[in-house]
Amino acid sequence: MVGMSETTEPEAHVVGADPATPHDWRVLLEEYGQWYLREHDGADDLLDEDQAEALDRGERVDLWLGAEPAREEALAAAEERIGLRLPPSLRSFLLTTDGWEYLDAWVDGVHPCDRIGWMRDGDDGQSVIEVYASIAGNEDEVSLFRRSVEVAKGEDYWLLDPTDVGPDGEWAAYTFTPKYGDTTKFSDFAALFRSTCDDMDEDGDED
């Protein structure tokens, strides 16, 4: 764990063609499943018998790495827990899939509704905040962590800042990498997720 420095200031990213509706998300996430199946060794283990046989025949197979769409009641419970209405792109995502696994990033996946909450309320989040608060010069980052909603976590975090709201109602989004002390800013949750997909495409092209 290291303190922030001038070389790790948040960097704004805006990615084009971000998903806005559940239909948009469904299209993107189905494309993601195709990419994952094509690029990851062992991904075919996630297929059922019929899908595996179809794949062996060279047919297109759809691999869905998410869950069933969240019910409005689950969204309402998450919003009651944090005391705020979730931003549009995250709501649309959750209405498409209540969580998402197998992200090709340093997070385990996007949280389902029942795990979305304030970073400060999680044991790991509290620990990160305490460590960063003990290092002079990290005041801005500690403030960000304390006011952010955690939507994904692994080695890294995905955070949304409800105090930084755009005219479309979207909240600024961040990736946070504790190992290096880096935060990277995105316009919203959709831009963050889409950027991850674009990074995977670039990695695949290099391979």
C-alpha cells in the first residue's frame, strides 16, 4: 500500500458508444461472453452439454456470465440501504443482470444489488481508509473513499461518487488500485465498464 503522488492523479476517460438501456447492455454483455469464450482457455467448461456439443460443431454459442435481471424490489432495497437512487447506467445494468462475473480485470465482478454499499462500511474499505488516512497528503483520496459507493471489488475497486453528478444524472466512476495507489476517473459506470471491454479487445489483438 502506498500513498498517492502527483503521478497518480485521477485521469478522465470518456468512452464512446456506452450502453444506456437494458437492451444496450444485453448486446454488449452477449458480445463480452463471445469474447470470453473465444479468448480464455477453459471457458468452455462453463457451457452446458448442449452448448458444448454445438461449439464442437462450430456453431455460435452464447455464454452468459451474468445473472437474471434484478427485480425492482432488489434495486429499491439497495437504494434504501445507501439512501440514494442509483445512477441510470448502473440501474440499467442491474436490470439486465444482477451482478457480473469473470471480468478480465483486477476485480472479481460487479456486485449484485445486495452487495452494493458504501466503501466505508465494508471491512476492507475501512482498512484502506484507515491506512490512507494515516499518510499525509492523501486527504482528497480519503474523502473520495468515504463518500463513494462500492460496486465492484477484487484486488482493485470500482467506485461511484454520488457527489459528482452530471446533467444526465450519472455519477463519476473510479477504478482504485490499492497496490499502486492509483485512481482513474471515468464519466460514469457505463464508461468504466466499456473501457474494460475495450482494454480486453486491445489485449486480444496483441495476442
